[in-house]
Amino acid sequence: MEEIGVRELKTHASEIVRRVREEQAQYTVTYRGKPVGVLMPIHVAGEPALEKEDSWQRLAKLRDKMARLPRPALSLTAALAEMRR
């Protein structure tokens, strides 16, 4: 895997991404000579862990799930008041 410095990546980003896309090139990205990341075609790396639903949908599902739970015997205010005694 070819190494490429962050400065070179910045300067030649379009050309490098074209090589990754068309030639399936793979690069180890370095910063001050130390590896910090890898640039490769997505099918080689595997699909990223992208969320299938957005955060608002997940939040709405969580709200609905919590609404079905039984109510606690004490309110949060009452529980805190008891803890302070």
C-alpha cells in the first residue's frame, strides 16, 4: 500500500480519489511520517456503519418504548428528596 502525506493528499485530492475510484488504489495516509489512516475503495474496506434511520426516528422509537414502561412508584423529585434525608 502506497504511503501519502497529508499535505500531498490535500494538494492532489481530486487525482488521488480518482485513482482510488478507477484504479482501486489504496493509500496509507501519514502525518509527519506516522500513519493516521487508510484511503481505499469502499468495497475493499466494507460498507461503513451508516445509520439506516436518522437520529430523530431513533429518538421517537425510544420515546414510544419508554412510554410503554410501567411508571415508577416515586417521582424523580420524591426520590431525590428521600435521598437527601
